[in-house]
Amino acid sequence: MPITKEYTYEELANLLKQAERTCIPVNAISKENPEIEIADAYAVQLLNIGKEVADGRKITGKKIGLTSLAMQNLLGVNRPDFGHLLDTMEVKDEVVDRKKLLQPKVEGELAFVLKKDLAGPGVTSKDVIEATDYVVPSIEIVDSRIANWKINIIDTVADNASSGMYVVGKERIDPMETDLLSIKMKLYKNGEYINGGIGSDVLGDPAEAVAWLANTLSEFGVSLKKGEVVLSGAFSAALAAEAGDEFTAVYENIGEVKVKFV
């Protein structure tokens, strides 16, 4: 049975928020609350986001997680999940204070910046392309408030899809003139190539991932807004980050984006 009592949502939301604030991770909420379902987990996420907005933060976009088959298999699910981006999450100078995060990892992604609202249901990848102002190379810094990343789908959804921070590059790409499926990305850590991927690794098509997001958000009465940033999903496996590490995501024939942890 799903959790239905509002105070229980409140307790779980506060638990995750306290972990974020103190940088002390907590045990997996799915183990402490085995009855919780995905709908409950999203309710917890939305409760915390609502509190952030009430405190003056601004929603700058959304992120899509679990877009690769490998990650879905790892967590035993057959669909992605989503989280919210806030203005406090954007890294504007390519430098991150490691102490502000619990257990960060770095991923290379494409970010879609919208020129008009996009609301489901029925959104297609074509609709996404038409609604996109530009696509830009990006790095997502995922983080987990759950100890040792011992998570399942319930934990990551409640934890705002394991969101941390994000960096947006400078090169703007017209999605009408670019084959997003064939874009190749290489991820470097401290100058050493570690892994990479191609656009088609992101749910088959990054634009299809954004369409999934728009349609799924409609189930919660939420839409994507003009000007919002959408992180469409990782090209490759996430890399752990510590103070002193520098990462570069290089997108073939497009550009690159960097982040350094201090």
C-alpha cells in the first residue's frame, strides 16, 4: 500500500533535505519504508521542490535520469525518471566546492533550452525539436543523499532524481541542423580519457527522452516552460569526483564543457 499520510511525506522530505544541508547521508528510504511506491516518491520530491520555491529559489529546468538500459537494469526498472533543476544548482564559473556535495559524480549530457512551452500528453520528438531554441553541451553533477549510493528507483526519485549541480557550455547548436543521435561525447578526468558515448545511447534519441519527460510531467500537472533547461540524460557512466579533480566533456564537432572540484 502506498504512503498516503501527508506527515509521512513531510518526514521523508525533511530527512532528505537535512542530509543535503548537513552533507551527512541517510539510509535508503526504500528500506526504511518498504511500502512506498513511485508515486509516493515523486510526492516527496515535489514537496521539497515546493519548499525550495517558497524559500525564493527558481526552477530553471528539469533533468532526466536512468536513460540508459544499463542503469535501468541496475535499478530494476524499465523507464527513466525526472528531477528539477534550481537556480542554485547551476555552476557559472566551472568551479565546484566539493564540500557542498555528499558523493558527487560527473556525467556528460546534452542540454535542451526551450523557446516555447512544451506540455504533454502526446508530445513527440519532432515537437521537442520545434520547441527547442538550442542544444548545448553540458555536464551534470549527480549526487545522492543516500549513503554509498545504495539506491533503488524509489530512493532516487524521492531524492530529486539524485540531482546535484550542472554546467552548461557556451556552444549553441541548432537541433534542426544537427543529427543528435550521432553526436559523440568523450569524458576526460584529469586529462585522461575515461569513457564516452553517442547520442543514440540516450533513450535511443535525446529528443525522445525530452518528449518522454514532457508527457510524464503532464501526469503531475506540470509542463516544461519557455527558457527552461532540460538535461536529457547521460551519454556514459558517471565518474566519481573529489577535490582536485577536473573533468572535460568533449562533443565531436560541437565543443566542450569543463568543471573543476576544489
